[in-house]
Amino acid sequence: MSHQSDETLVSRPKPRAATGKQQLVIRGADDSQPEVLGKIAHLESSLASVEAELKAFKASRDSKRWDARTLVALAAIVLSITGYVIQDARASSRQDAEIEMMRVRIVNLEGIAAANTESRIRTEGELKALREGQQEIKNLLQQHDTRTRARVQGQRD
């Protein structure tokens, strides 16, 4: 293509019927940018050839094109993906089992904590009763000691 045809190809928008896209439009492009316009034209032609190859590939998809190496590679990919899925399922199952075991342990610990709390409250009540009993005994002993001293003092006199 000549420089003039490159510029007109790039400068004018042309709708693409197959893809619904428009070609690139450069506003204010003049003859002082021939390198840029050439690169853009080259990119557009490359894009067109890639699109043509893609269409040809899609049109020629038949089982004859698959050779043994391709089939082995696809099988390896499928097996790898299956292995990852199974490994993830095992890990999830193990995590679920660990979570359930931890939940059971927590329930057991909560039961033990509740029993210990009840026992501690009962023990504190019993200790309080023992202290009160000790205090009563001390008071009785002091009263008895006071009376005994008073009698001993009264007999001396």
C-alpha cells in the first residue's frame, strides 16, 4: 500500500459488518506523521489477518486436527483439574470435620465451666457458713472465758 492509501484507510471510519466495530479514526492526521500512520496501518492489517485466521480455525474444527500429543495434553490438564478439585474437596471435608470436633469440644468445655461455676458458688456458700460458725464458736468461747474468769475472780475475793 502507498502512503496515501494508508492515510485514507486510517483516516476514514469504515463500519465492519462482521464485528460491528469501526476502524480507528485519527483526527488532524497530516503528512508529517507518516511513521505513526504506517504503524497503525500495519497493526490494522495484522488484526485483520488474525481475525481471518481465527475464523479459519473455527471453520476447520474437526477431529482430524487433534493429534495424539494434543489429546494427551488435554487429558493431563483434565486430570490435573480433577486432582485439584478432589484435593480441595478433601481439604474442605477435613476442615468441616475439624470444625465439628472443635464445636463438640467447646460444648463440653462450656458444660464443665457451668458445672465448675455451680460448684464454686456452692463452695463459697459453705465457706461463708463455716466462717459464720467459726465466729459463733469464738463468741461463745469468749463469753465462756469471760464467765470463767469472773467466777475465778469471785472465788478469790
